[in-house]
Amino acid sequence: MRDMDQDLELEHQPVSIQTYKVLKSKLNLLYPAVIHMNSPKVQHTINTTIVDAVNQQLHDQGYPHNPSTDVTAYYEIKTNERRVLSLSLINYAFSGGAHGNTIQKSLTFSTETGKNYTLSELFKPGSDYVARLSAMIADEIKRREIPLLVEFTSIRPDQDFYVADKSLVIYFQLYELAAYVYGFLYFPISVYALQDIIAEDGPLGKMMY
């Protein structure tokens, strides 16, 4: 019994995160790295994926090839337990004009394997997760009376998401659905509302117990 309790305690322990800071001309950047993991290979895989995503965001925002672009970037940890690490990388760039542009990229890892999950991989093969999530989001858009720039019909199969508080949070980039003033649109969905289609060995499955 004691061994089972110890295993459960280990499973709930978060991984250690270290923040790195990069300060350059027109760049103020904070990004995370996992440290002190039992597997150097898993640690390297996770950290390489994070750095690649950070660099892709910088490129997409025009830094450094656009000399007028000023970037502030940081991160938020959404889940760090049950051998799941879910985080968001947020990048704000200003290049002149009325306001800047913010983009967000979320990554959800297994801290056992280093795998970075896509949205489809959270669900059982063959499950129509797109239709299921889209219907829930459409109802929420109506309930919240969000004025849309375009008619909402469906999420993308690879829609942006993160995992937090026993919920799958689907979100949309600025201007993807609504005007800039509404910012990122977030739609939290309880894992229990999706339990019949969740892949039990994936990140959402681990949140259910």
C-alpha cells in the first residue's frame, strides 16, 4: 500500500522549471526549460521543442529581420502534474501603428516520454472530436454573445489548446474569430464532458484520476 502511495505522490510531483531571460536591443524574452529530469533524453526533447517554438514565434513576428519590431515575450505554465506539462508561449510585437500584435503558442508534453501532443492525439482514434468540440464552442459563443468577424462553423483539426484545471482549453488567435478588442477567445471544456472520447493514456486521460 505504501508503494502505491509513493507512486501516486511521484506522479503528482511537478517537474522543475527554470526561466531563461534574453535581453537585447528591441527584445525582452523569458522562456522556460525543464531541469533535473531523470531522463536527459526526455529533458533535451522537451527543451528543444520549446526553443524551436520560441524561435518560430520571433520569426513570425518579424524579429530580427524587421528593424522596427520591438518584442516582449513570456510564458505561462498551465499544468505541471500527473506527468503532464502544458504551457503557453506569448509573444507581443510592436512595429508601429495603432497597436501591436500578440501571438500565442501552447505546448502539451508527456514528461515521461517528451512527446508534444497535437489536439487529435488527445482523443481515441476515429472519434469525431472536431464536431464534438465545435458544437460545445458554438453554444458557448451564443451564450456569451460574442460578436464574430466571421461565422463560426468548426474548429481546425489542429486548433490551439492547452490543458489546465482538469479542462481542455481551446482558444483562438487575435482576429481569428473576433475583433482585436476581444483578445484571445478561450473556451474551457471539462475533461469529464469528453471522457467517452478521450485517449486514456494521453494528457486528458491523466487529468481524470
